[in-house]
Amino acid sequence: MSWWRVLNSLRCGVIVLCSMVLAACLSSPERHATPADINLALNFPSEELPVPEAAEQPDTTAPLPVITEQPQQYQDLWQYIAANLSFDITPNARLQKRVEWYLSQPNYLLSVNERAAPYLYHIVKKVEQRKLPMELALLPFVESDFRPTARSSQGAVGVWQLVDATAYHFGLQSNDWYDGRQDVLAATDAALDYLHYLRQRFNGNWLHALAAYNSGEGRVKAAIRYNQKHKRSSHFWHLKLPRETADYVPKLLALSYLLQHPETGMKRPSLPNEAQTTVLDVGQAFNFGILAALLDIDKQQLHQLNPGYLRHQSPADGPFKILLPMDQQQLFATSFYRRQFSTHYQVKLNDTLYGIARRHNISVAQLKQLNNKTRDLIRVGETLLIHRAHAKDDLTVDYEISPYLQQQRPAQVATYEKHHVIQDGDSLWALSRQYQVPMKDLLDWNQLTTQSLLSPGDTLILHLPVEAPATPQPKVGTGSGKDYLDELKTLVKPKSDP
């Protein structure tokens, strides 16, 4: 037998053997990894191993990992997050402890995800826009279990647990009307600015930056100097830090590892990889009740989405951004948005959607959404809706929000009861403006909500103020103006009287 025939026989044998092994692997039953499997996969030692000094000073000139996958390739947001996590996992006992903690409550993320759902997509986009590691989008879970109103004993507030000084330094407002630390998306901007600053301060070392975010820049720098002075490794795992900080970074890394390995048994939530909520810049002071009524959404839901606003109305000087429980296309379709935030433009010769969008500082996608267009074709003379920078109508006019806006109630005035019979086309908003009464009072008087339906023939009760003459004139031969007012008071009693 010639040498090439022998070689060919050997090749065939290898192929058959590989096929048998592959078939055996494919036929093996699927199973979840056990804690022992995880420890083996991570190569957890019984004691912490020394870390090579080369890992302590990362190359700050090297670009961050390039994300090759596009968001639209992942239908699920959590899958997209998991695919773009990039931190290295260094095996050690502290990380093992945090992994075991998560695995002891596999439903943890499912529960916290309910609070995060309205905000997480926006946070992921903000992290990506700044070219920061995707792990930072997980920090609100580690910091606060994603509780927007969480407060620590050290005075840190919100999902990002920012203290007053940090919030102020990175541009968050805080007053009796608004606390930016509780505004999830505004606080995200401040927190990412802070984390970017810390990364620069620690020469690109993200573990040092994260530790400093938790315990302060000075404390981490002091720990690094101490180790350097005593000829010890200054890698995060070898720094002497407060116990909370020592466990803080491993908790984030453990969550990152488990998200990338769902076979461990950690239940990964599911969210659409698209915005479920939309930020609207109202452009002026607004009242929650009025805005909710105009958009036909529940006022309580609006408050829950925007915990940064502490009262029923935004501050007079802003901010005026509010998160709405609808996507951008749904917002553009509302009559409120079309009336308040758009104007008309008539298409001229040689106009294109791109050119019109560019002149009005909006995207082509937004222009098409606002006009319900699926194609790029436009015709001369066609009228398009265009975004307008500033709102038109006053959203607080003639409204009193009690007891938040007024620390003292005005003196009671005489009122009379009026019955209004509902006609076709009547709405609570229109009637409140017609009779110049707060919508809240209109709802209270009739035990209604903003979602209540009005039917023709129904009767609404209103308590309207009695208008007394500005300058009462004495009646000739019958007494003075005082007598007239006294007579009026016997006919109309104040609302507070029994």
C-alpha cells in the first residue's frame, strides 16, 4: 500500500472518531451548572492569589473594546447587555462569596427589573454614547437595588446613591421642589460624569475608580500609597478598604459574570430592546394634573416615573423634563404634542426630508414619525408638521395645587353651588377652564378621576365664588351699601358653613 493510501486511511479514521465524539456531546442531556461547576470554571482558589503587577497599570491609551454587535440584532435588552460586558474576572474568594450570594436568590434580578424597566434602556444608551463599559449600567442594581428614592445613612440618595456635594458638583439641582438625585435619568448623567472623572484620576483603572465611587477618591488613593510604600501590590484585590467597598466591586463583577452565564441558574429578566418611555422637555413650568389630563395618562403613574419632582408642579425655573409612559411615536401621535410642540411647514420645490429635518434641527426619523410617513417621498405644496422648540399654552394658568403650592390657604370666600349638565364634546379639562376652577377641585367635588368618562345628560356640581360689587352704592331711601351686602350674605352662605 502506497504512503498516500495509508495517509488517507488515517484521515478517514480521524474524521469518523471526531464524528462519534461530536454525536456523543450533542446527545448529552442539558443541565444547569452547579456551584461546584462555577467554582471550577472560575478557578476559585482557597486563598487570594497575587495579581501580576502588569495588571495594575492598564494602558490608558488603548481604546475601549469595540462593540461589534448592533442593538437591533438583539430583541432583548438584557441579552444585549450581557453580550457587551467586558470586564475581566479575576478569581478570588471575595468574588466567589458574591457569586454564591446571587445564586442563593436566583429571582433577584426578576424582582429588581420591575423597578428598572422604564429607565434601563435609556441608561444603556447613555453608557454607550459616552463609550463607557457596559458594566456601569449595572451599578444602580448594586448601589440601591434600583430604588429611586433610596436613602443611605450617609445621606446618599437615589438609584446611583449620590451625596449632596457630588450631585451639586456635577450639575444636579436640589431644592424644595425638585431633587435631581431622585430623577433617575438626570442622576445617570451626573453619575457617569463622575465615573468618567474617576477613571481619569486613577489612570484608566476601572476597579480603582469604582472603589472610589463607593468610598471616596481620597480613601482609595491613600490605600494605594500605603501598599506602594510597603512594596505591596496596589491592585484593587490587595488594597485595604472599608468592608462595604471591599464587597462592592466583587458584587458588580459577580453580577456581570452571572449575566454572561445564564446556565448557572441565575434567572435573567427580559425587556424589549427599545424605549418604552420617552423624555419630553415641556419647556415651561407644568402641573402634573394638567399634563396627565392632556396626555390622557394616570397622574399617579406620572409621579411614580418622575420621583425627582417633590410636589405636584415643576419648579418655576426648571428643570422641565419629564419621563412619559409611552414611546416617541405614541407621543408624536397625541393631539397635545401636535398642538403644543409642532408647527406647519409647506414643502417647496427642491425640498427633501433630509434638508427640512436639518434646517429644523431634528432627525429624518423624527420628522417621518411626526407625519406618519413610511417613505421618504414628499410633494411640493404638501404640509408637514415640524417640531417647535417651545410650548405654546400655559400649563399652570389659573391652577391652585393644594397643599403643595400654597403654604397658607387663602381666606374662604362665599360660594354658590352650580349644576352643569354635560353636553356632547364636554371634557373635564375644558370645563375646568370654562369655570376657572382647579381640575383637582372639580374632581373632588364630583368624586371623579382624570380617567372618568363624561356622558351627555350627567350633572356636575361646581362651587363658584360669589362676585360682590366692587364699589357698592347706597340705595336711595332704603339704606346703605352695607345693608345690601348683609342681605346678600343671608342669601348665599360660605361653603364651610354647615
